Amino acid sequence: MTQLFENNASSFLNGGISPATTGVMVSPGTGDKFPALSNGDYFTATLVGIDGNGKENAWEILKVIARTGDVLTVERGHESTTPMVWASGTPIELRITKAILSDLAEIALIKTLALAGL
């Protein structure tokens, strides 16, 4: 099971979703901006709430476990975020998250200790 990444992967929800929704549709023709998944691979994506002034005011991190065309199969509310109702047109982006950076720091520490013979 490998976490995959892609530069500048973003789209918008094509239809609203409820907290129980696990099949998320993105704008037509934009699903291929996100990583192709197989054999248990996954990526995380962030839903972003925007207020009336254009500022971000809400977030939900999704674990995307499958992608077929413009449909993402997701597990909701990852990294201590809460599944919420999201409207059609909500931005969805592949972003760096705290968990990703924590995993990288742990790998770097393990490699450093191995090189030091510890």
C-alpha cells in the first residue's frame, strides 16, 4: 500500500455530498489530474470551504482509495477532520498534510539512525 502524489492536482466537486458519501465526482475530464491507483495505493485529497471573502474557512481530508475516470472512492474524515456536507463546486485538491510530513520526518530519522549504525 503506497501513498501516491501528483503536482498541482485539483478540481471541483461535480455535485454536492453528504457526510456519508463515499463516491465523489469531480468536474468532468479532471479526474486524470489525480494519481492512477492500483494494488492498494491511495492518495489524500482535501475539500476546501471558501467564505464570501474568498478565504478558506473549512477543510476535510479524504483518503482516496480508487479513481475511475472522474469518480473518486474515498474514506471520509481523515487526519482528525470531520465528514461534512459539501456543495457542488467545492474545491478538492491534493495537498501536503501534517500526516505526510510526519511520515517523511520519521523515514528521515530512521535513515539517519541506520547510517549512524544505531
